[in-house]
Amino acid sequence: MAHPFAGRAGAAFSLRVKLKQFADDPFCRMCGAAIDPMMSGKTAKNAATLDHVMPWALRPDLARDEANLRLVCKHCHDSRCASIEARHW
């Protein structure tokens, strides 16, 4: 199964949701660090990343449900979120 944000349409959806959530709250929903929704890359710890509260592989019906998405920093996504998801596999 392809990631729900893959391709041009997925990237456009992801950016739209990031900017909308960033306007509401410009901080990581997990640790409270300041984040940048326009920053990307594997090394930028303060890059904003969309996290699926309920993992999309478990609930594909919620993959693009904005209520199931939260903005977190890359550091939290790669550490805390990854460990949470690992428990479900």
C-alpha cells in the first residue's frame, strides 16, 4: 500500500494541512518545540511533519482525515511516533 501523501496530490494535501495546522498552533504537538512547516529534509529536527494519530496502515480510512493528523517536529516523529507505531506491527 502506498503512503497516503505519496505523489503530487498527496504532497499538495500534506502541505495544505501543515500550513492550516501551523496557523492554529506553530509548535510540535508532542514536545512543544517551535516547528517550520516549510522546512523538509532528513536532518532538520524542527521540520514540521504530519503524524497520523491512528497509523494509516491500521486505519486506511483515516489516512486523509484531518482530525487524525497532527503536526509534530521531525525529531518526535522519528523517535516517539516510530516507537508507538512499532508496537502495532
